[in-house]
Amino acid sequence: AKELLSVLETIYPVLGLFNKADGEFAQLIKDKYSKKLGVTKEEVAKQIELRAAAKAEKNWPVADQIRNELKAKGIVLMDSATGTDWGIDFDFVKDN
């Protein structure tokens, strides 16, 4: 995946398709594939909020359940020190 991103980061600016500064390309990919998966950005955002609240309350089973439910729909969550971002599980998309 990192290799693919590196190639895309090299090729897409030349084609005018990838603006690294604001993540526009990444958002377009999320939009396209989340629609194919039948999930809206708003639904994912709401689940991330609910999961953050569960984590704040140290309710790990609920936090894990939310992550697993999204994963079952082809959405992966990525936690960092600045919060949680999400992306598309392309293996899931490919298999479904």
C-alpha cells in the first residue's frame, strides 16, 4: 500500500489529480468507495464519535465493536495521537 501511495504521489500531481496539501484526492477516493460500500461519510464520522466517547469512558468492548462493525463494511480506522481517521479496506472492496 505504501508503494502504491508513493507512485500515486509521484504521478498524480503531473496529471493534476492529487493535491497533497489538502488531501483532496484521498477524499475523492473515500467518497467513491464509501458509496460503493453503502456507507456515508456522515455515518462513519458518527461512529468515530461514538467510539471516541467509548474509549474516553474506557469502554473497550464497545470501542472494539464499533471498529469491527465498520471493518465488516469495508471501512478501516486508523488511530493516531491527533485522533482517528478512516479509509477504505481495498481488500474488502476487491473481494465483494
